[in-house]
Amino acid sequence: MLKSVRNVGLEFRDGLIPDYVMGETSCCVLFLSVRYHLLHNTYLEERVQSVKKDDPTRYKTKLVLCFVDVDDNEVALREINRVALLSDFTLVLAWSWLEAARYLETFKAYENKSATIIKEKVEAEFLPKANDVLTSIRSVNKTDVITLLSTFGTVKGLMNASMEELSLCPGVGAKKVRQLLETFQEPFTKQ
């Protein structure tokens, strides 16, 4: 796998307990192949315990990078996932050496980045938010949203509008009116 790591530098150190470390306290990775796990089913638990024993709070992110190299892998992956989950490790699966190497490169590239880099960007403006919400209703498009909001002023005003008031909006036919009203009057939870 190390032959496939190209976009980040590698440094070899004696005395490391995890297989890979990104930053001093950022991330540690234990590598395991499913084939090896089938031959030595306690190996992962022993490795996890040795990382925890060394310093249980040292790494912010702890990963098990698992190379899936056998076809009949369901039971083994369930066991590996159980060990990882119960030990507060995140399991990442790779189906090729190249994919495993890319994961290592990505972990290294993002070692000092905050979580905001991968978080969804939430719109602060009213119209984009209203567009997202209202266009999720079947057959309502962005033009309809502008028409409806300019007529009723707010989403609350739109939701309180009657069938007759909605029908008077240009481009909003009986089908859209019915779908809007059904959506607005439907309970949030099914009972």
C-alpha cells in the first residue's frame, strides 16, 4: 500500500504503536486486511488495546483502515466493525490498495483542518432557504416560489393562505394548489 501513497511525505519511526500517525495528536490509523483478520481474529482487539493502554486520550481521531481482500467478508466485517465501534475507533473500508492509500493521503491532508471544511454550507439569506424548502414540494419551481412569496410576503403568510387565494396566483394551477395545501396541512409525524 505504501507504494501507492504519492501525495504526502512518509516518515518511518520506531516505537509507534499505531500503524500510521498524522500529527502528534491528530489522528492514528490501525491497518488490517480482512484476510489477516480471518487468520488472526484477536489481532485487532490486541492492537486497539495497545493504543488505548499507551495513552487513551492522545489521538482526537482513531481509525481502523480495513482492506477488504476476500469475497465472503460479511461475518468478518461485522466482527471488525464491532471491535472498532466498541473501542471508539472509526472503521474505514477500502477495496483496493490505491483506495487505501488515498484514504491515508486524505487523512494527512486534512490533519490540521477544522470540521467546518466538510460541513454543509447553510444559507443565511431568506430567498435561498425558502427556495430549498418550497421547491421540495412536487411541481413547485423557483418561479412559483418568487410568485408565491411576492404575493403572500412570508412563508407563514403562504402557509395560512386559502385555496382561493393560492388559485389567484399566476402560474399556480389547481394541482399545485392541492399539493401546497396537502403539504402545509400534513402533520410532521405520522401517527
